[in-house]
Amino acid sequence: MRFLKSILIILTVIFWLCKYSFAYDRVVILSPAAVDIFSKLGLDDSIVGVTRHIKEFKKARKVGSHIKPNIEIIASLNPDLIVYSNEKYFPKLLKSKVDAKFYRYDPRTVEEIFEKILEISKMMDVPQKGVRLVDDLKVKLKKVKKLRKIPKVVYEVMYVPYMVAGEKNIVSDVIRKAGGINLVKINRKLVRYSLEKVLALNPDIYIYQVGPMNKKAVAPEKRLEFKSLKSKFVEVDELLFSRGNSHTIDAILQLNEIFYRWSNE
């Protein structure tokens, strides 16, 4: 009897070890920002579904957009891990339809990006790859140059309706890590703002992103309402700056170079 119990315990332990080791091999990614991390960790074969605009993971099936994912398609893929970014766009019905682990990926700082990389690498049973990736990114981050002056910055997310980045936006940390200060101290990701307030803040550098959220942005220097603004205007790529992943370090270095040239003018 004891022998049988011992065998049962051993088999149970082996089962759970195997289950952990192969826990997530059918992953659906609804968070566009997380795609880069899974790709950098070499997890292509584990991805079975992605949102429609994702170019990576060619073998994965398209499951709609991150704002409106197709629940039926996702359920048909029988995923064991679903990565999402925002509760607002996450259909609660999905949890009742799919027996999977749900993991939120929405880092707001570089430190949180590093934490997420390590968490994902552990979940996917490639912890060493996660450690190496974080170490490489930390080395890269050390290339940031010291500035003679600290630039005061406003970051435009959308021109119409007019919205800027608040403290909870990843770009706020990008600005900070690059050596600047985000003048908009409101503790939100996206902030509806007035042009009058921007003029009153009088930023040294006015950054405006161009991409899916700001397709029709008019260059600030061409806007009549900004004629009195003496800021340096900088255009950046929305997808590079607004998605928190390994490319965020590139965004920091790019912005740091702009700040560096400005501080030496």
C-alpha cells in the first residue's frame, strides 16, 4: 500500500511538472505591444492567434482587432493563454467561453516592461532568455546621454479630439528616461486637454505622434492656434513610442538624442 502511495505521489509530481513545463503552448495575443516580447523570446511556435494588424507570427490565425476580438475564432483555437492589454476592450464573455489563463500586459514604465519580460519568460518556460533580454536592454539603456538642460515637454496623442499623454502613459516614462519632464501631471493615460493650457505651460519641446490614433495630425508649426508657441516641434512614430516593449528603449535613445541637441543649442 505504501509502495502504491509512493508511486501515486511520484506520478502526481511528474504530472504537475510536465503541466508547468508545457503549460502554455497555444497562446492568443490580443495586446499588440506584447507581440514584440513573445517574438524576442523566440516563442513563434506557441502563438496560435493574433490581432489582424500584427505582421509577426505568420502561422497564427487572425482573431479580429484588439478593440473587438472575435470570441468564436478565439474559442475555436483552444488557447491555454490569452494576453490582453485593457479591461475596457476585453469581452467578459470570453472568460466564460474559454478555459485559459488570462494575462494582462500593459506596462507603464521601463521597469514594468522588464518585470513583464521576466514573468512571460517564466510562464513560457524560457526564463534564461528573459533574463538575457532584460540584461541586454539594460546595457542599451546606459547609452542615454546626460543633458546640460532638462527640457519641459508636452506629448500630443491626438489632434482631434485634442488629447495629451498623462502620467500613466508609457511615453511619460520615455520622456523621463530620456532626460525630460512631462508637464502634464494628471494621473491618467490619456488626458483631454485645452490648447490654452498648453500655451500656458509653454513647453520647451512639443512632441506629436503620428500613427493610427493621430492619422490626420497637422504639423503644430502650421496650426494658427500655436503661432505664439516657441517650442521645438518633434514628430515621432506612434507605434514606437506608445507600445511598451523592447522597442521602448529605442524610443528613449531617439528622444534623448533630440533632447541632447536641444540642450546644447
